[in-house]
Amino acid sequence: MLLDSLLTKEKNLILGDVNFHFDRPQDSDVKRLIEALDSRGLCQLIDKPTHRLGHILDWVITRAPSESLVKSAVVEDFLISDHFVQSLVTDLFRPRRRKTSVLCRNLKKVDLNAFREDLLLLDPPTDVNELAELYNQTLLELLDKHAPAVSKIVVDRPDCAWFCEGVSEAKKQRRLAEKKWRRTKLEIDRQLYKLARNKYVCAVKKAKSLFVQEQLEAARLFIDAELSMCNHVNSVVAKSYYFLRTLGRLRPMLTQAAANSLAVATITSRLDYCNSALWGIPATQLDRLQRVQNTAARIVTRAKSSTEHITPILQSLHWLPMNKRIDHKVLSIAQSCMSKTAPDYLQEIVPPYQPSRSLRSGSQSRFCLPAEEDTNKKRTGARAFKNAAPKLWNALPSSLSTITSPTTFRKKLKTHLFLSSQS
């Protein structure tokens, strides 16, 4: 489908990391891919290994050499990843910004004395309509005399959502300091310019960080620099305990069914929101969320003692523990990827397993396992969805992984997770 979409007159360029070993032309899948490229007038420009294991896994696909956008392609190993770096020289250029014509007046050069004398020469009429005509026409002509409108070509620039008044003021001060330094060439003015420049850079970074934080807060997901999710857990725990105190005061006046519904609406919904991002977080953070759920369960069931074991209480309410709730969310998303109902970007992250030859495992609805380096907990990204989904999904029994109905899958998955939590 991707290759068919390229059957146009425009020049195309495909870049990416694919799960095809171009260095193995005898492989049936690679052979069919090469034939598909040739039939559409496309060619793969990378002919050297792009992976440390000696395989060609990266695409640089374009038209035939006579119509190619790429002049040259070089593969280099900078020892920063298991994949090598591909450097391309292309005929691509940055699109020009649209220009528009605007009218402007240089009011700074207006001679105020002469303008005042011309105003005094005017004889204001007493009729309202004539006064309006004087204001609209005569004063405009007078303004054109002292500050004529000049047409100016300006470049349309897209608005930056993070650009604020503080950044604008810092940018203005930087420009003023730069102009003064270039005019005087003094060392003190150079130092003042560097100071203003650094303030502007800090203002831009702060504005961008604040903008991203506001967007995440709007989504009620708090992400810290180390992706430990501590800020998000702190926010969820603090807000949950507020509702827990309220629920505790109301519990004597509620039935257990009403208290359960209220706890699900105010507490469980917060614990479940964006909890797929919590997969693999430290146990200390997960325990804090579990304590919130345990407290809610004790309030709903009116457990007599905090020393009473929590597992039977959660089972009586049919509540999954926190670690299983997170697994449930990740597996639900994975099921939508397997059934091709998830967004394309998610399906690309977790491709289904397709053996190179006919095997029984090819019909078992499994995902491709990521490289061993990506699953190492000490590496950045080990908690990513591309690692979590295949690990959890491939461990499911085939009676679950072959279910296509989302509703039926979630129902039976919850039962499966309940049984696994009891073992």
C-alpha cells in the first residue's frame, strides 16, 4: 500500500528502519520487496551494513538514479547506537516563506510643531456629519502629508504557541544590546550583549518548558525529566487522598454498592488514567498507588482492621491490583494493534511476528520481540510500549490472543489477570 501511494509524478524519498535484511536477497520476503520496488521504478540506495550485526536494515529508497532526490549516501559508525548513521546529500531545499505587502507609517519622523500648526488651521464645523467627514477624510489627508503610508514587504511567520511577552521583551533587549555593541565596538557593550543574549536563551527555554508542562497538565499527565513518573504519582496520590477523606466521612450514610460506585468514579478512575505510562516504574512508586487503592477498598467494605489482608477485600470488590491494572491497559492497547484498529503510529511500533518460512508460530498472533539491548532495564526506553506490549502479549495463552472482539477480550483478560494475581 505504501509503495502504491508513490505512483505519482512527484519525486519521493522513503527513510526508515525496517525489519527486512536487504543483505539477504535469497530470503523470500526480501526478494518480493525488491521485486515490488523494481516494478515501481524505485531503488534502495544503501548497499552497506547499517547494523552492528552486519545487516542492512535501513531504507533510503527513491526513484531511479536519473530522478533521485539523493546525490550520495554514506554509512558511518559513530559508536552511539547499534544502528549506524546514514548521511545523505539531497536536492531538497527549505521552502520559502510567503511574503505579503503591508502599509506602514514612520510616525517617529513626524514634525510635531508643523503637525500642530496644520491642525490649528482646520475650522471644525458644528454639524455632526461634517465633523465625522473631517475626522475620516481631512485628518487622514493631514496624516498622509506628514507621515505618508509606505508599502512594505514582510514575511509571514507562523505563530509560536510558546512565544510570550517575556520572551518578546528579552528578544528586544538582546537586539538593542547587539546594535549598541556593533556601533561602539566597546568590550563593555560586548559583555552586555552576551548577557542579554543569555537571558533571551534562558527565557526561550523557560517558555518552551512551561508550554509543554501546561499541555501535559491539561492532559493530567505529569512527566519529569528522568521519566520516573514521580510527579504524576505525587499528583494522583494527593488528589486521591482528598477524595478518600471525603468518602470516609460519607461512608456511614451509603450502602456498599453506592460507596463502590463513588470510589470507582473518584478514585479508581484517577488510578487508571494514563496508567499505561506507568509500566515498569519503580516498585516504591507503584506501592504508593497500591496503598491508595487498598485504602479505598477498606473504606468501601468497612474493614474492621487495617491488619486484615487486602487480597480477599480486593477480590470481593472484583478490583485488580495496580500492577495488573497497568498490564490490563497495555494489553488492551496491544489487542487493538493486533486487530488493526489502533492508530497507524502504534501499529508501526509493535509489528506482528511474521516468520520467514511457514511455521506454526506464524498463526499464533504474536508480536515481534524487540532487540535484547532495548529490553535491558538499565537502558533508556526499556519501559517503552514497544517493549512492554510484546513481552506481555506473547505471554498470553492462545485462547486470549486470538480473540478479535475488544469487549470479549477485556472481559476474559480481567479474569485471566485475576487468576494470575492469586497464584
